[in-house]
Amino acid sequence: MSFALAGCGTSAKQTAESVLPPSGSMPTELRNLTNKPSSTVPAKKCRSTADRPSGWCTSAVADGHVAYGNGDRSKRAVFDAVLYHNDTAAKKAFRKWKTYIESHSSKYRILNGETFGSESVAFVGAKGASQDDQGVVLREGSFVGTVDYLGSGKRDAVDATLSKLSKTFTEQMQKEG
């Protein structure tokens, strides 16, 4: 996910990267950096892949990405942050994500639980190998972020580790917002 702030003294690229959780905030089992923090400005390529809603980063000004894992990579946490021109653009992008997840019930199952940031949706993979993977898409201010916790193995409720990761990510966004 990528984030951008309009009118900030800091460059959008620095802002997008600064909301990515640092390794020190990761649970002990996820402290191995598997993908170094990176960000791009402008966010034209903003992780547009088959498993992402189309047009979700239309108004993005920057994006950031980082991933952590355990020693054998059986568990990983992947963070994407997207910064938008303003809160309204971020709200529109979040709605695209939420609609995408809700409309792909054969691919994702929504999990009930707490809200992270101003709004969020938590989900688990509905079939195959993705059944061990959970994710959260959240919005806080001008940011939309995704947290993917791969290898959770929990299918009926938000994994406690994913909850902690999502809270940490939200706090980083609030600091920058």
C-alpha cells in the first residue's frame, strides 16, 4: 500500500516509507526482514495485480512496501501503504477494496472483529493454500494500508498476531497523518 500527504514538508516518498512498521515493532517470530522497505513516487505502479481491486491507487501520490518473516518463511507479514492527496481520495480507495473483498466470496471470507484505523475490513482466504492467510485493509486519514499475515492457519477469527500488526500499522499512520 502506498500513502501520500499533500502539503507536507516531508516528501511523499519519505512519508510513505515512514508509516511502514519497523522491525523492532514486529513480534519476535517475524523479525527477519524479507523485503527491505521501499517506496515510490508517484505511485503509478501501486501494486496493481490480479489480487488487488482495479483503480484503487488512482489518486495515490506515493506507496511503500515491506515484508518480515520467520526463519523458515512459513509465516510472513507483508505491509503495503498508499498515501493519497487527501482523506476523500483515501476513502474512495478503501471503498474499492471493501467492495472487491465482499464481491469475491469464493476467494475471500470476511472476518468479524475490531476496527483498525478509521475503517477496516479483515478477511481470510476461502480456498486452497490461501486458507492459512489472513489480511486487513485499513484506512487512516489519507492512508490506505494492507497487512497480509501469511501462514496464520486461523480461519474463523482475526489472528492475534494480525491484530497486533494492524494496530502497529495504524499507529504509524496516525503519527504521520
